[in-house]
Amino acid sequence: MKSNKNWRPLSVSVWHYLIEHRDNKSLFFHDVAREVGISLRHLNYPLAYVLEFCERQSLPPLTGIVLIKQETVRLQRECPSAHFRLKHQGQFYYPCDASFEALYQQKLAEVRRFDWQAIHYAPSPLTVFELKSQWLEAKKQRAPGTPHAHHLSQLARR
């Protein structure tokens, strides 16, 4: 994340768009970016604020409905960003974790059932750099027994 821009106002637009489209079976990154008027490469900034809010308020992970089109089509299943994470019982789970898929499907169902209209969205006052620092720190405290993605990717390169 290399941006000094204040992404909080745009995260409000993303929040409302995701709530309106939470029942869509396939909501892809490029769809969200186009609709809120942002480049695809910058969409992760406002999504980070939305995910942080959901985690802070113990809400279902609304950003999990945003999918990577190429991976979703190729694998024939819903594929969120590799940067997406689930918080469950105080632990973080990532798409590379073996136990991620079942938990992810459960959380998607919660996102679609949840009464989002009752929630007042208030993005964190943190900068995008501070959010990234928190994210990296939390990633160090992974769910017990799950492999570390960076170790697996290093092995795959050999």
C-alpha cells in the first residue's frame, strides 16, 4: 500500500455498493471498481477499511463477496482476494489455509442473511499505512496448525 490519499470517503461508497449487491452470486473486483469510480488497482484501499470495520464490530466479512474473476472462473468456485481474511473465534484465516473454504462459505451465507441496514458504517480514523501494519501484525498470529503462505510460496519457487 503506497498511498497517501484519504480512502475513507470512498470506502463509504464501497460499503453501500456491497450492501446493495450482497445477494449477487458473482460480484467481481472490476465490477465494484467501475461502479464506485476507482481504478482496479486501488480498490483494495477502501476494501481494507470496510473489512476492518466488519472485524472491529464483529460483523460478517462483507468484503468476502468481492471475487477475483479469473480464479473464480478457473476453479469454478468463489475466490476472494489473497489479501482477504476471515476472523473466526479470535483467529485469522486466509485463502491459503486448508480450513478456509468451509468457513468462507459459512461466512458468505451470514453476509447475505445479515440486516446491514441496521448498521451505521464508520471507517477507522487510521491511515491506510496504519491499517496495513495492523493487518501484517495479525497475519503473524495465524490460526494454530495452518501453514504460513510465504513459506509455501518459497518452496514452490525452488
